[in-house]
Amino acid sequence: MPNTLVDKIITLFEKNGDSEYGGEAVTQGEHALQAAHLAIEEGCSSNIIVASLLHDIGHMLHALPDDAPEQGIDDLHEELGFRFVDKYFIPAVAEPVRLHVAAKRYLCATEPEYLGRLSEPSLLSLKLQGGPMNAEECRMFEQNQFYLDAVQLRRFDDLAKVPNMDVRPLGYYRTLITGQLK
């Protein structure tokens, strides 16, 4: 199954990776590869690298239009992506995927300067996703053993929006993906 799953992921990227990444200057595929690249450059563990690569796979799984946020629709991509990733990958990959949107909300609540660094599309999606967390939501978020991994992934997510960034090709990740399967 590992090769079949990896081929399925690669096919998904090939089929839907050229779609717009929510009003940013990169595609879904470019964004994913950049996030994984940043995790590698930071010396992260394989689970964070794979989670960074797959964190927005939910965008590639749904059939909503690219401009869904502009239409006031939260695509809940983190939940859709988590349901896919959780079937096949260890929790150290699946949980950061599930929590990466919550991590944005958390950072907005705990780091006042963070909100000011978000792009316009991220600000729009933040509003749809519930805005900054309140104190109780922050406390609950911190109870998840993978919350720091999700925060680290979120930082890569925020930076992975550079047009024409030189990154490793998707095929580079075959072995890393296989190594993080259940």
C-alpha cells in the first residue's frame, strides 16, 4: 500500500496542485512544497516535514471554487485534510495537519505582532475560521501533545508564499512520506 498511497498523493498534487492558493501569489502545490522545504531547511523531523507537505491537502480534496473565502465560505480544509491523512499516517503527522488552522488562531491570541504579519488572504480566512482564540480555547489547544508541532508548521505555512522559490520536487518526498505511515 505505501507505493499506492504515495502515487495517489502525487497524482492528487499533479491534478489539483496548480489551483490558486487562496489569493496568494503561489499555487497549492508550490505552497505545499515550500512549506516542506522550509521544514527541511530548519532541520525538522520527518513527521513535521511530511505534515508541512500535506497540511493543506484538504484544499486539493474538495470541489469548492478557489475563491470560496471571498464568497464567505470556510472550506474546513484542515478537517478534510485530517480525515485523509489520519487514515494513513501516524498521529505526529496527522495532528499538526488538523491543528494548523487552530495554530493560526492561537498565535493571533498569544503573539500580538503575529496578526499584523498575516497576508490579506490569511486575514480573510482567519475571520471565517473564528478569529483569534479566547483564553479557554488557548488553554485547550495547549493540552494537545502536538500543539507545538502545529505552531511550527503554521510558521512554515505563513512563509510558504514566495513566487518561483527553488524547492525540491515532489518525488523527493516519497521515502519521507512512506516512513511516516501507520
